Amino acid sequence: METGLKGKRALVCAASKGLGRACAMGLAMEGVEVTITARTAAALEATAEEIRRATGAKVTAVAGDITTEAGRAAALAACPEPDILVNNAGGPPPGDFRDWDRDAWIKAVDANMLTPIFLIKATVDGMIARKFGRIVNITSASVKSPIPHLGMSNGARAGLTGFVAGLARQVARHNVTINGLLPGPFLTDRLKGTNAAAAAKSGRTVEEEIMARAKDSPAGRVGDPAEFGAACVFLCATSSGFIVGQNLVLDGGAFNSTMG
Ligand code: NAP
């Protein structure tokens, strides 16, 4: 597939590891100049170098917490006019909602709802003026099918999804699209973290725990982050301008429905 993305600029948030990294790698393979962020500078720079070596693309690494104003300002200073924005941040911790106070909720809403909204606010008008923009929000399959112990994730991400459902339809006529990518289980550090408690309970290793759960899904496995990166590239392609306000679930068929 010809993506038409060569020479475009992308800001990919939270991208030293996991799904963000896979999106940055996928876009760089298409000749996109990528700016990547994460809090841990050394790991981020190592990933930037890995992407440069693998793709030959220009990669800029900006260390900082994307959920803070300072972190967003630094990312935008390095990439003020992105053609592509991939919103991502760490997910909220699992637990029982009885244990979450106001501060915990504010942190989750800040990271998984307000941060993407403020990054969209900072970049969407430039995209409109240039008549091209692709915004991809990495959320979670929990937006469609809630995961009981990830209540803050279910709530904050659903808030973002509701907001962009409206905005996507206001900007589509300018060839600016906003869509969600909803990961089910992908083999990343995050998945290992969210399965640690279950593994400790069952006496299995974290890997065994993940594989045991994955066996029951239609695909019989967890996702490879590279598959997620490829879906991101597809949504960003110049030929994807008619895909507007959609939420693409990548979960190996685990969400059981006849359509949608
Ligand atoms: P991951 O492997 O843990 O990677 C997270 C990446 O984000 C790292 O590069 C991390 O680097 C960076 N990061 C985290 N918080 C950040 C912040 N505040 N500012 C800047 N960078 C930050 O996680 P993942 O599996 O790729 O998950 C990505 C998102 O998808 C998360 O929101 C997660 O909840 C969601 N998700 C994942 C799965 C899955 O199965 N993997 C399923 C559903 C939803 P630093 O720590 O150095 O900042």
C-alpha cells in the first residue's frame, strides 16, 4: 500500500517503549520525520537511535512528562507543526475504585483525557490550514468493553472518546481525521505490569499468566506491537481521509459482536 507519508512530520507521545514506539517505528519506515517523547531520557534516546538505524528517518527525542504543561510545551517546541499526532501516555493503575481518591482520578483524567485534548488543541488548526492532518488516539479496548479492575482507564478514556467523536466531525472537511486505536492485550511492559498481581495470586510467572489468558481469545495469542504500529500507519495514510471518528479495536477478536 502506498501511504503517501514520506516527508510528513509526526509527534508520537510516550514512545520509548511498547505501542507508542511501534507507531513511531511504523511511521518512520514510511519516511516520516518523527519526534518521540517519554520521561526516561536514556531509554528514549536509545529508542530514537534504534529507529534511526532501522529506517534512516530523522528522529528527535524529547524527554519529559507529556501529562504536564512543561512536557507538552517541550514536545511542541521540537515539533510545532506536526502533520500526524499520536496521543499516548501511560495507563492508570489497576485497583478497587474504593481506594481511589480525587487526586488519583485527576491524574488519570489528566493523562488519558486532557493531555490528548490539549495536544489536539495546539496542533489541529495548523493541520486545518495545511489541509492535511491525522490524529490517532491510543486508548484501550476497555472503551468498548470495560475491564473491571481498570476503572480509571475505562472512565478517562471514554471521556476522551466522547469528546473527539464530536470534534472529528468538525475537522474532517479539512482533510484532518481523528480516530482511536483501541488495543486489547499486546505484549508490552504495561501488559506485564497489569498481570503481575494475577500471576502472584496464581503462582504462575507473568509470561505464563499472560499466555494462559490469551489462549481463550479467538486469536489464541496476544498482539505483537508491530501489528499495532501497522494499524497506526494505515490510519495516517493519505488515502485514509474518509475514515473519520472511528474506534478500531485490535484485540484478536476478543470483543464479541456481530459488527462494530
Ligand atoms: P508501555 O510498554 O509501558 O510503554 C509506555 C511508554 O509510555 C513508555 O515509553 C513510557 O516511558 C511512556 N510514558 C508513560 N508515561 C508517560 C508520560 N507521562 N509522559 C511521557 N511518556 C510516558 O505501555 P504500552 O503497553 O505501550 O501502553 C501504551 C498505552 O496503551 C497505555 O496507556 C496503556 O494503558 C494502553 N493499553 C495498553 C494495552 C496493552 O496490552 N499493552 C492494552 C490496553 C491499553 P517512560 O516511562 O520513560 O515515560
